[in-house]
Amino acid sequence: METVIRTQGLTKRYRKARGITDLSITVNKGDIYGFIGSNGAGKSTTIRSLLGLIRAQSGKAEVFGLDIRRHKREILSDIGYIPSEASYYPGMRVHDALKMAARLRRRDCALEARKISTALSLDMNRKIDELSFGNKKKLAIALALQHKPQLLILDEATSGLDPLVQKAFWDLVMERHRQGATVFLSSHILSEVQQHCTRAAIIREGRLVVEDSVEALSRSAAKRVTLRGCDHLPEDFPGALGITVINRNISFLFQGDYHQLLRDLQSVAFSDLSITEPDMEEIFLHFYEKGGEAQ
Amino acid sequence: MTILRNEIRFHWKGTLIWSVSLSFFAILALVLYPQVAVYSGFFNSMVERMGIFSQMFNLQNMDVFEFMNYYGLENGNFIGLGGGMFAAITAINIVAREEGRHTAEFLYPHPVNRLSVLMQKFVAMVLQLVAVNAIFILAAHIGAGLIGMGFPQKKFADFHLSLFMMNLQVAVLCFGISCFKKRDSVVPGLGLVLAFYFLNLFININREIATFKYFTPYFYTDIGRITSNGGPLWESIGLGFAVSGAVFLLGMAYYSRKDLAI
């Protein structure tokens, strides 16, 4: 399978901040890759290293099979990047920014820019200084997509967007994905990762905790156990985490031997039992609480 | 050329405002010349009695009211100090503001070479300096024409060439410093220009610190020195540019590898 992004032992330390340590990830062509971590975990440092904005102290970062240090221009010409908070030159109008970006890429993107702006309801004649945060984000989306890149790097791309625009955004991204683009998505919105991503990595304190398909991650994590018609669970119930009781329904995460779980549940009164896959947030918390032990 | 176009587009108004302001004072000073010249004998004797102040502005042994000397002293200050400040303000942030205003995150994920960005910004900066100096020179000719006077061509050319070199030296130095900066602030540039200006005044008073003449570009823009030298002081200009050029090259080398703060 063709690899689009590969980092090997990538390490970047700052004087005060943590950065990333020995980070090795692989994003294959056609992946929609979720990159998940809390604030300061190292997501932005990783993205900036991939874009050549910062230089790692050690390790290797390759995009499209090329070293980012030596082939930066070649690599960047086929990347679309949406920053978490976009900044623009003062006094520009939306169409000025789109034109400038197209000129920097030496491409004519006028048709595509108009198409995307229409899809996102973005007025191309508005002054950027007068745009709301959400509209500035829409412009960032148009800038990232107008040249039809092979790799999209999205850093908290949907934050600040209303649900309708989020949908329009994902429609555009999925259309690009169907056309062959690979997507690298850094996000706090775990449901978004679960809904759209095929593979994901969790990063914690600058180190990779786990990297796998979203499906495998769901399997490897604890299961959500729900007991209906149940008031009470014995204290120190083995393997139960985060017990919640709502309206005679007891719910908890379980990881361990399921035969033992069923034996332990024989002493508990309940009317119904379900064991389901946890959602992405639970997976994330599971790996964060465990600190990667579950690998 | 996209960066160059962008720089010019966003700074032409500021350049025009500086040019018009400085030119206004150039014309005003020239229009006042006939009235001031009437009292030249009185003013010249007063300048002789001014002692340290006369020395500070290098006025001794000079007919202050000879037309070119008058122009050099009056307008040398406008385009000298004003132009120096414009050069410093323009150059000190030209690179740093990409990080200071976070536009680096817009610009550098595009397939651009950092050195090419710097060179385009440098050319834009030089064009702005050329525009300010050219408009000022044009205004000087208009002012002289209004009072029916003309400039001695060689002396005028030598003087303005020296002033332009001074503006350029300040700009080159500040551009180099801008490559090391991460924040958007004009204070270091303005501080540097004022330090250069006052250093020249101190050198004029105290000849024992004359060695420092190579540290300030204002030394070689003095109309009296240009006149007595018979042309621009190329030794001072060369040394000044050697230092500024070194800072410029170091800044470029540093910027091409630095981690961008965004």
C-alpha cells in the first residue's frame, strides 16, 4: 500500500514546551486518519513538522515518500492545510486571499474557488477583517481545497463552524476523498473521528499511545456494559470503570475476562444486559487513563 | 513575484504618506529661503557664536546660507532623520510581522522558498525607499523652482546619493534584525536610528570619539563633509554596508532554517 505520510522516531523538543518524542506514524493513501490528543499533546508540533514550518531534532518525516526537509516545495504543492486559527493579511478581500494563494501555487484555481465558496456560502467580495471566526474558517477551507491537493491536513478544521457548514465541509472533504485524496485530521471532536476516519492515532504527552484502524481501536478498548432494571452493583466489582447510575440503569466500562464478568453478574439483579462497543470518547479516555498500557 | 506585489500593495499608502509629509517640509524650507537669506549675515555671525551647538551640527567654517548648504542642513534633517525612521519602520517588521501577526501560517504552508520570500520582501523595501527619495527630490526641485533657484547638479546628486545610501544601510541592517525577531515591534528600529543620529552629533562635538564615525551612517550624510570630500564618503559608506550586510546575511541564513513561531 502506498504511504502518504511516514514519520520515524520524530522528536522535537522546545525549551519550555514538551513537543513530540520518538513519534512514528504511518498514513496510507486513501486513509482518513484521525490524530487525537489533548491540548499540548503534540498534535500541532507534528503537523508543523510535516509542513516544514519547524525542524525536528531527530527522526524522519516523509510525505509522498519524500523527505520534508529536502523536498519541501514539491511536497507542499500537493498539500491543503487548514490551521486551527487562520490569520490573513490585513485589508484583503476573500477573493484577494484566494488569488494570492493560487498565485503562490502557480495555478489557476478560480473555478474551484468559486465552487467551494458557493458550497460554503462564503461571499468572495467581503473584507476578511470584517468576517466572523466561522467565515474566516470557511475561507481557510476554500484555501486548502481550491488547488485539489492529494493530501489534506486539517487541524481542528470544524471548530467554530455551525452544524450546517460542518456538513457542507465534510461533504467537500468526502468528495475529495472519493477522488483519491488522503486526509490527516487532528481533532478534539471524537465523534467526528469515529464517524469519518478509517484509521486513528492517539498521542499523549508527545508520545504515540496507539495507532490502528478505528474499528480495531474500538475492539481493543474496554466494552460498555449496561444493566437495566438494576439499582446496585457491589463495591469493587472487578474490571468495572466509571460506573454511572441513571434511572435504575447502571453503566460501566469493562475490560477483562468476559466469562468472569458473566459469573460475577450472577449475584446482581437486573432485567436486561447489553455489552456494546464504546464510542470514540470512551476509547480516548480509556487510552489516556491507562497511559498506553492497553497496547 | 506574488510576495513583492503583496508587500507593495499593502504599503503603498504608507509610503505615499511619508513621501508627501517629508516633501511638504522640503518645499516649505525652500520657499522660506529667500526671507531667511536676507538675514544671512546676522545668522552666520550668530552661528559662529553658538559654540558647541554650531559644532554639534558641523556648522563651523560653513556659509550656512549658501543655497546648497542651507538645503543640505534643513532638508538633510527631513530626509535624513525622517527617511531613516521610515527605512527603519519599514524594514524592522517586514520579516518579523509574518510571525508576529501569525500570517506565517498562511504563507509558509504554500510551496514557497523562504529565501525567495526574503528576497521579494527586500526588493519591495528598496522600491519603497526609492519612491520616498525620488518624490522628495522631485519636491525639492519644485520648491527650488518656486523661488527661482537651481541646485548645483553634482553636489545635489552627491548629497542625495549619500542620503539614499544611509536610508538603505539602515534598512539593510533592520531587515537583518527583523529575520531574528518573532514579534511585531518598531521600537528596536526607531531606537537604532535615533542612536545613530545622536552618535553623529556626539562625534561632531568630541573629535576624540571620531573612530565611532564608522558606526553611524549619519556621518557620511553631512553636507559639509560631502562638500569638503568632493563627493560621497565611500570609505564610511563601504564600512557601514559591510556591517549591515553581515547582519543581513546572518539574518537570512538564520531565517531560512529557523522554527517559525505561529
